[in-house]
Amino acid sequence: MSAIEGVARAGEGTKRFQAKRDAILAAAAEAINEQSAKGMTFADVARRVGLNTTSVTYYFKRKEDLAAAAFDQTIDTLLATLDDALEQATPEDRVARFVALTFARLTRVRAGSEAAVAVLSDLRAMDEPAKGALLGRWREVFRRTRQLFGPMPTRAHTDLNGARAHVLLENSFWLTAWLDRYDSDQLPRVEARLMDLLAGGLAGPGAEWAPSLLDLTHGATRSSRENFLLAATRLINELGYRGASVQRIASELNVTKGSFYHHLDAKDDLVTQCYARSFETIAGAQREADAGGGSHWHRLSSTVATLLDSQFSDAGPLLRTTALSGLPIGVRQVMMDRSNRIARRFAGTISDGVAEGSCRPVDALIAAQALMALQNAAFDMRSWSRTMPRDRAVALYASTLMFGMFDDRAIKEPASR
């Protein structure tokens, strides 16, 4: 065999190796999205690509290595998308490009011409040193997303652009939760309507940020069970469904595992109860806002402000939807159905606001899903919110959708409770 033939065969071998590795990563992403990284197994990934388990371990020695590689691939995709978007001239053009590229990728995934990437919900549940490396890369994703919105001459601009970056990223991740309700030929319209919301916000002409914080407790003292669910929610949000083991939850709550099972039959039951508590908190805020009357803009802004205030305080976070991937499919669907009913109530308030003129004309169903992403992800911004008065943090964060991604009024006017 000649040297040229040897090089050609080596090249073919490298291509085959890379193709098989890519297939394994695609299968791993699929498994992670269905079961979470902790729930993924080599056996399941091997089955999805028609290999035996030993063949998978040839490419990735440990399950942790495979999960880390899948997460790295997701981050690579995000960074490439952001680098492309950052080449545009204006913040509006950069965000529009980011949204367009995201929709184009999801369209290819739906058509079967590209594999889905792994969701990043289990990132914090990874073991070191993979966790540290991945979180470092995630911070770079956040930094570049923040740059989409232009210069940050003051700390206030940095704070606002940080909120914008977080809400934009979370909405791009949340697309997979609701985009399947639209036919493929409708996706360009959905993209345009979402971009219109991001650019123009929900506020109608003359609308101002003057929400009323709603009393969801009416003076009642939290029960020990509510405190139990609150602490569990916080831990699951921080570590993910699989990362928050029963032992760890029991230790956090300063109870024995036996006491844990006295409260609940199983960990799935715990997550279900945490979701029920979170959904009731959101629905309770919606009902309280409606009972208070006023314009539908005021009802909407009061609901959003109350939920964000709760997320940023020690009073009680809402359970992140990232925990859904750990639940059995049937239970997961029940939780998603409840989430969708809440979103539809947001959509109703927005539609009524559009009719009365207090809200800008938008696609209410799409705007409602964007609001679900906004309030759901706010837990991750607690550290950011604690660098300023909480009402200011609420106003900055909410402004990203209430007034749009390119409206600076939140840093020019004092927040109001």
C-alpha cells in the first residue's frame, strides 16, 4: 500500500469514527432530553444507535464523559449562533439574527435533517471537573448574549443587558416546550410574532410600570409541609431532579430519610407536589390580580411583579421546568397540561388588554409562553437581583418583555412598588 493510499484510508477511518461518535452524541442528547443526564444510561444510548454497550464505551469511557460531551456540543451550537448574530450592526438586528438561527435549527430538527442538542438542565448536577469546565463555558454563552444588546457604559446598563440576555436565552430554550403546536409552514410566522414581542414588548401606548404587589398568603402562616416543599423546590432548582437525591433533600431539610417518606411516597411524588405548589402560586396571583380589577395591563404587570418578587426573595421560589425531564412521561404530561392552562390565562389577560388598548397588539398565545419562560427562569437570577433593591430588580427583569428588549426606560426611572 502506497503512502497516499495509507493517508486516504486513515482519513476514511477518521470520518467513520467521527460519524459514529456524532451518532452516539445525538442519541445521548435524545436520552438526556427525555430522562435527564443522570437518568441516561449507556445501554439506552447503545440501543438507540444499534450498538452494544461496549462499543459506546470505546468512544466515551464513562457516562459522565458522554453527558459532558453532549453538553459541550450544545454550548458549541450556542456560541456559533451568537458569533454569527454578533456580526450584525445593531442590537435589533443581532437579536433578530439569533432568533432566526434558532428557528432555522429547530426547523431542521423537525425535518429530521439535524439532531436535537441536549438541554442544559442538568449542568449543575454534573460532577467535577466536568461541572466547572461546563459552567465556565456557560458563562461565556451568557457574556456573548449580553453583548448582543450593545455597549454597557454604566452598571445599570450592564444589569439590564444581563436581564435581557437571560430572558432571551430562556425563551430560546422554552421553544421546544410549545413549538410543536404549530405546523411547520407556520414557523416563519411564529418567529416573526415572537421577534415582534421581543422588540416591542406588551405595553400599550402610555402604559407605565406601576404594579401592585399582591398578597397571596392573606396573613396565613406557612405549614410545615409548605416549608418542606419550599426547601425541596430550592434544592431541586439548584441541582436538578437527578442531582437532588432523597438523601440530600432529607439532609437539607434536617430530617431522616424515614421522615421524608412519611411526608411523601416517593421522590416523583415530591416533585409533583412541588409543581402543584408552584402552579397554584402562579394561578393564585392571576386570580388575585383579576379580583383587584383595573386595566388588564395593570393586572398583568401586578401578576408578573408579584411572581418575580417571590422568585427573588426567600419567601419561596417556583419549581423550574427543568425538573420535568426526570418525571415519568405520564406525570410529566399532566404537569405540562397544568402549565399550559396557566399560559392560556395569561393569553386571555393579554387579549383583553389588547382589546381595551392597555396592551400592544401581539400574538397573545406566543406572548403568554414567553411570560411563562420569564417567570420560570427568574430563580437563576437571584444573585443578580441581590445586588440592587428588589423592586428595581423586578422592574429591570420584567421590562425585557413588558416594554421590549430595546427599551431603556427601566434604568432611567425609579422602580415603583
